[in-house]
Amino acid sequence: MSALNLWLGDLFRLHHDDFVRYASRLVGGRDSGEEVVQNAYLRVAGRSSQAAAIEHPKAYLITATRNAAVDHILRQQAEWSRRVDIEDVAAVGISEDPTTTLDHRHRIARLAVLLNELPTACREAFIMNKVEGRTHREIAKHLGVSVSMVEKHIIRALFHCRDLMRDDRRI
């Protein structure tokens, strides 16, 4: 590790609270701000060969923090774009009997909550298969995983929802 890179680490530690406050404002929370600063530090630490070219180290670290915050926000947006929205399923389960309709909507809303508890890849595989009707091979290609992994994701989602829906009925 170069002396300048060590100095950048010292600078990060010295201004840690400032960087966390800055990142927290960008991403909307202290915990996420801490994560962003840690990611920014890891990026900077991984660029030891480029450290000698840094003319303004503090400005460089602020920029690294801002870039890590942008990446954090983009990752969050990508995950939320695949979450199940209860409003999207509100029209499902309409019947002549209002009690039955209400029961169907409650169960679908609960299912949406349960699916959102799953890891992103697991939830995506389940939705692509059961809602969009995609094959395991198509899902594997889309997610960049094996067909076997897709099958495991779908089974995990099914077991998760089944077990938690069963627990709801006991209440």
C-alpha cells in the first residue's frame, strides 16, 4: 500500500463523520450513509495505483462518496422496481360476494408482503415464472444464474409463502 493511499485512508478516518453526514443527506438515512462511506472507502483503497495522480485528496474523497451514494440509490431503485405493489393486485379477486372479495384482496396483499420479504433474485424468479409465465431457462438467462438456481429460488419462494400463509390462518 502506497504512502499516499495510507494518507487517503487517514483522511477518510479523520473526516468520517463529515462524509457520513454528507452521504446520509444524499441517501436519506444514517445507516445507509455509513454503508455508502464504507463502499467509497473500499473503492478508494482498491485504486492504489491511481492514488499518486490525486491532486486534491479531500475533493476526491467527497466525489468518491457522492458516486457511491448514486450507486446506492440506483441499486435501491432497481430493487424497488421489481417489488410487488399491492395496488397492482387490487382488482384481483372480485366476486359477487363482498366478503369473498375482501378475503381475496387481503390474501393477495399478504402474499405481496411475503414476496417482498424474499431476496431480490428469489422474488424476481418467482414473479417471472408464476406471474409472467416465463420458463426456467428464460429466467436463468435474465438473472445470469443456472436453471437449477432458478428452481431453488422458486421453491424457496413457494415454501416461504406457504409457511407464512399457514401461520396467518392459525392466528
